[in-house]
Amino acid sequence: MDIRYHSSKTFHLFNDEISYIFTVLKNGHLGQLYFGAAIHDREDFSHLIEMTPRAMTACPYDQDPAFSLEHLRQEYPVYGTSDFRHPAVEVMQQNGSSISEFVYESHTIASGKPNLPGLPATYVEDDREAMTLEVTLRDALTGVTALLRYTIFADYAAIARSVMIANQGEETVHLRRAMSLSLDLPDSDYEWLQLSGCWGRERHIVRRPLTPGLTAVDSLRGSSSHEQNPFVALLRPDAGERQGEVLGLSLIYSGNFQISAQVDAHQNTRLLCGINPFGFDWKLEPGERFQTPEAVLVYSQKGLNDMSQTFHQLYGRRLARGEWRDRPRPILINNWEATYFDFTEDRLIEIATRARDCGVELFVLDDGWFGQRCNDHAGLGDWQANPQRLANGISGLAQRIEGLGMKFGLWFEPEMVNEDSDLYRAHPDWVLRTPGRNACVGRHQLVLDFSRPEVVDNLYQQMSVILGGAKVSYVKWDMNRSITECYSAVLPPDRQGEVFHRYILGVYNLYERLTSRFPHVLFESCASGGARFDPGMLYYAPQCWTSDDSDAVERLKIQYGTSLCYPVSSMGAHVSVSPNHQVMRSTPLHTRANVACFGTFGYELDLNKLTPSELEEVKEQIRFMKEYRSLLQFGTFYRLKSPFEGNETAWMVVSADQKTAIVGWYRVLNQANKDFSRLRLEGLNPDFCYQNSVTGTAHYGDELMRCGLITSDPVSPLSELGRTDSGDFESRLYILKAK
Ligand code: DGJ
């Protein structure tokens, strides 16, 4: 890994796998030259600046008919000075002009990676893990500077980028757009892949060709959202899971975002990624700075799966933090789907006791324990235990749970308030609400104004009292509505465009303070399931409740899509009751567990309602999970068969020493007279001979990867030949152990 600056004013960042090259153009702007597989370094790459005189080109620079911003590939472009594409940055002066001219001023190159104050970001534990280049650009007229920060990692095919805009002039300006990353690519021969959906159906894979004009995903809901995820991949048309050139782009941010690709008339593609410019307006007084979130670019020549593995490793090891980052996650039972709001302390203890008998390690008390929260109309904001339900408070219940030999976890929804709550009665102005307008309620709740430090302080105090006063080992942090009428009662009119971002900074601030003060607590983020499954949250909470839809079949698509960017260790996945509460589908218990075990694993039902034989099965599932959870959660993950392409899904994990692998195979509907089926495995050692736990046979890794693992049912379900138990929603786990 190195970062070189050549006399040709060219920067080359490279490691064993990737190169990123840009240069100072003759007008002082930065020109983008290359991002892709590693190439040899050289003094000068200026021949990669493609220019040609074109008819009707707007305003060439310095009378050079070939040199116009309209066609050049740039690094942090502006609009309105002859580039007509969407820009990376827009600064409005007091006279109303938004024209600027960012010109190279200086740069530094250093080992390591600086933190981004107040924002989640990838990090290093040793300065030898990465190098960082900081390039300062200056707009001479306003004195506004843009510090472009690029980090290249020694061990990951990834570049992290962010920008810090500083007003070093004498006049107040307004930042109307400050993208974290802009990348101009020299062609448009790509397909665009995004993760889209809605509540209960998050992160489904959508893939389509790039065409001239704009392609984009974004959120304007205040959260990264159920609907879109701050991740996209660009793939060459021949690229797939196992082969081809892929570029992954992810934004470490939990609020309104936008990622777009713009293909111009000459097939250049401009990628932009950052805070959604819609409604964004940040006032920068002289001396003030604005730091954008971090964007991460990953490159692979070996298809989507290889790109995902880079994200899994980088995000699992150098974005997630804290004591739980590398630890196998506790097997939990959550009471939500077992009781909803209808519980007493004794009922909770009954649920916990049965779970403990089966081997469950952590009991999580979900919504309904605080204030007057007997349904979802009241209580949010009042984070004291309801004495009618919990006579000895949270500490009394936690003690009883610990007495059973389990750990205790608790649900919060810190950012919300019900009108029927003491907090709201005391501070009606603490909510986001536009003066003179109706304030929409969602799930009967309003959104607290987390842009205000005193609101965040209040929640910090309330939560600290609970977490400090009881043995709480786990927190589930929920967020159950989108933000509307976004307006803060205390900010002046010309700062209202800052509220969405200040809100997220408030959320990050509360997370930072709580995780620092309670470092032993495992935090799981949640926003009605998957509305904030994003890299920003991963920095504070190493796992996230993946979706409120806990049906095993639905989860195949959700977990498969999520795995494009996020590691197995981050995906909250539970076995719930059958018929399932979201889709009313009945699925076998083993299939529910076989899906959930590729996640952080737990139960979301009352085990007292299971039959004795089902309870035995649960005990066996937990025994299995305890034995293999390190491998399942931290092994190298491969997608093998897509639920978006057929009736079967498969994925697998392989241990670092390649001696153990677990293959998950799932079939949605059974068929008569089925085809034979095989899975070509990945990541095994071709020379190791693996014992197959299902068939009892042994096979070399090369056979399993090239001929495949036979997954056809061992017995045909034709009546004359005898029956099998395999019907709809069948699944198997194959444990492969090298002999
Ligand atoms: C939404 C979450 O995703 C559920 O798991 C549960 O915690 C409910 N909220 C409680 O209100």
C-alpha cells in the first residue's frame, strides 16, 4: 500500500488489489483518471485525461478548444462554470450566487486514518493498516475550502472518502450540497444494483442497466429507510456472484441520503454519494466547518460475492466497534411476538425460565415496560418502569432473570414521544413540528427534536439511570416512524435546512455517550425492523434487527439481499411462531432455525407453547448454534443460489482454516417429479476431504466445488416408493468437516 504524489501533480493510491489515480488539471481543478484493479505506478498518467475539441462545447478553458469542464472527468465538480452535470458541492454566497471555483492548494499524506468527529466512520487500530491523503481545494473569491480525504487500506480493496468544507472567508455562506464522494468513470457499460423494498420486505435486490441520464436511490424520511439502502453496486453486464468487475458504493450514514449515477452524452458516468441535497442547507459562518459522512468504495474483479466479503470484513472489523465486535453473540429470547403489550412480570419469568431450560442465554424485554405504556398510544418518553407491571422495577426483574442464570436485555425507543406522556406534557416544544401546521403522528407518536442538545441530554440521563441502576446487558434501540414537518423550535429560519442532519448527529451523540459509558452492553439497532440497517448504525451497534418480518421464507430474500453489504454477525434473526404473524405462513421449525442461524440467532415466541418434541428440537438447535456460532457469524460467507431467481436458495460459510464449512440449503415449494439438484460450493480447500453431516459420505473440496454437492431429496415422494418428510419450505444444513 502506498500513496504517491508525482511531479506531474498526479496522485496514485494503491495496494495489492486496487489503484485510484487523479491529477491536478491545468485549470487547477482535480481530474479523475482511474479507479479499478491495481496498475503499475508511473510518473505521469496525463495521457488518461481524455480531451477532444467538440462542436458547441461550452466555454473551453484558456482558449483550448479541447479543454472544457463539460466533458472532463473530475474529482469534486461544481455546477455552472461549464459542467452541466450534477455537482458534488454547491456553496451559495450572500449575493445569491452559487458559482464557485475549487482549485488545488496543498495536500498531505500520512499513515493511519483520522476519526471524523461526531460521525461514524471506518477506523484503524494501527497506523500501518492504512494511509490517508488530504487534498485542500480553495475557492479564492469566498475563501471556502474543501478538504478531500482519501484513505486506502493495506488489506482491503477499498477506499474511504469524505470531505470537510471550511469557511475561511469573511462572509457567511450556505452549503446547499456537500457530497461525500464524486467519481467520474470513463464509460457507462454497467448495470446498477440497489437494495430496495418496504417495511417487512427490505433490501430486495433490483438490477437494471445504466442508461443515459440519472439513476438514483435516496431517502427523505429522516432514516436511511426500509425503502432504499445507502448501498449500490455497478457491475459489468457479464459480472455475477462469482465473476466479473464490480464496484460497490456504501455511505456510512443513517439519515437522508442520495446515491446517483449520471450518464452523460459521451457515456461518462458520474457517481455521487452523500447527504441528500433535497432540503439540505447548512449555514457556514466565517471560521465554521462542515464534515460530510464517509463513503466507501470497494472494487472487485471477482464478482459480487468477493465485493461483499470485502464489505463484511471491513465493516465487521473496522467499522463495528466495542467489546462485542468479535464475540459470538448471545442466543436470546425476545417477548415481543410472544406477548406484545400483554404481559405481567410472572408471565415474563415463565417465558424466560422455559427458554433458560432450553439453553437460551439472554432474555429481552421489548416494548411496554415503562410509563403508561399498555398500548402504543401512551408512554414513549417516560423511561421509568411501570410499577403496575414490574413491582420491583427494572432492577427487580433483571435480578430475577440473572437469578435464572440468564442475562437481561431491554427495549428503548429514545427518539420518540407520545402526546400522552409526562415528557410531552412537560416539554411540548421538544418535538419536530412546523409552526402553524398539523403535526402528523405515526404509530400515535411524535419525533423528539434530537437536533437540540438538551433533548439528547434528557434521554441520556433517563437511559443512564436505567442502565446504571440494573443489570442490563443488552439494549434494543428502536425507531418506529419517519420524520415529517421537520422543523426545530429553536433554530433560526436560515438554519432549518440543517435539522435533518443535526437530528442524526444527535442520535449518534446519544449512541456515543451510552456505548462509552456502558461498554459491556451489547446494542442492537432497530427501526421497525429494517429502516436503519445501515453502516452508520453498525459503528455503534454491531447488530441490527433485520426486519419485522420473521417468516423464514420472506427472510431468505431479506437476509440474502442484506448480505450484499452487511456481515452475518450484523443480522438479527429469530425463530418465531408458526403460523407466522406477518404472513400467516406455516413453516417447519427446523427451517425457521436454519434461516435464523445465519444471523445473530434467537427466539421470538413463547417456548411454553411448544410440544415436548419441538422443545427437544429447540434444545438441539441451541446446542448446534453454540457449537457453530463463531463460524456462522464470523466465517467467510458465500451466496450460492439466489431466492430472487428461483425456488431454491443456498449460502454457506467457511472457516478461516477451511477445515469446517456449513451450507444452508432452502427450497420454498415442493414439486412432483423434481429435477436433480446440485450446489457448486465455494471457498473450500480442494485437497481437503470433507465429511458430510447429512449423507455421512466424504468428498474432496475440488469435487464439492466443481461437481457440486448433491442436494436432491434422498427419497422420491412417490407413494409406491415410500414417503419422505420433505414438503414445502424444506431446508437442510450440511456441516462439512475436513478429515
Ligand atoms: C418494532 C420492532 O421492530 C419490533 O421488533 C418491536 O420491538 C416493536 N417495534 C415494539 O414496538
